[in-house]
Amino acid sequence: MTEHRHFLLYKPFGYLSQFMSNNTREARKKKFLGELHDFPANTMAVGRLDEHSEGLLLLTTDGRVSERIRRKDVEKEYYAQVDGVPTDEAIRQLQEGLEIAHRSVLYQTLPARVRRLEHAPDLPARGRKIRDERHGPTSWVSIIVTEGKFRQVRKMTAAAGYPTLRLVRVRVADIWLSDMQPGEVREVPELIAADEYDEPMQAVSE
């Protein structure tokens, strides 16, 4: 039986959620996960974070684990620093779902759990400054989704009128980013319980 390995990674700002690129120019100019740790062969990222997003990224050599975590009943929680202070109406729109562009068509997002954070979360400073506070206030919200369209959370807050300035994924299912630091990798014995591997599969997020 193959002995699979599993990892937690705090993906830093500016890295792609992949190990290589077939595009020569991209391969030369971009940063990749393989630069952060000597991962074993066949390691795959479970879902992705875009280049400018940070936070918890799960990696595994077991495709069954990847498929299980990507099911649409698995929560992903993000802390988003947004431009301005969302109104009650904006929070309601985010909670109930709103239209975003996805693959050149409009897509109605599923209901989400959204709340304002009273205080800025205790996160490591980002390497690149967000923006000067003279341009207006910013605030933080927690957004919990069970789907993962490309740049979905960013598109959601923009559609509600409050563009995202910084985005950090802090939780996947019951796995938390906790006190990890950008670029830190932790190997763990499992990502989900072994008896969940054989549950009937549902449609996975894109």
C-alpha cells in the first residue's frame, strides 16, 4: 500500500499555487510552491489560491484526499480586508449570493456565511503595503463559502461594492491556519480521517 504524505502550507503573497509552468516566460518570472519546500513527487495542491492571495493551502500525494476536500460540503473560510466599511445591505448580498462573472458568463454564488470582524485579525504583515490609509478606511470581514470559483471571494466583495485589498484563507473544513507564518510548511499524518475516503463523491468545485 502506498504511503501517502500530507502538508499544510501558508502560501505567501506573490506565489502561484502550482509547482511549475510550461510557459517559459512565466516560469522565469513567477514564484512557485516548489521553491518553499522539498515536496515529494506527485504532491498536488488541494484547490488553489490566486497569486495575490495568501493563507492555508493543503497539499497531498493522495488523489482521494484531494477529491474529498474539494467537495461542495467542505467549508473554506477567508479573512478579507476590503476597501471601505460594508453596509448591512452589502453583508446581506454577500450572505444570500450575488452575480459574478465566471468564464465570461454571469454566475449566482451560493449562500455564504459572512460577518464583519470587529478588529483586524492577528496576521503576519504582508510584504507589499496594502495602500495608504489617506485614501479612506478599510475593514475586515469573514467569508465562509463551500464552492471555489476562480477569484470568487474577490469578485463577490467587488460586486457588493467593497473591493478586496488583502485576502487570507484561514480555514479549510476543521483545519486552521493557526499561528503559521508565510512560507511555513508542516507535514501532518492526515488531512481527513481515513474512513471518509470511501464516502460517495459529489460534484467538486472548479
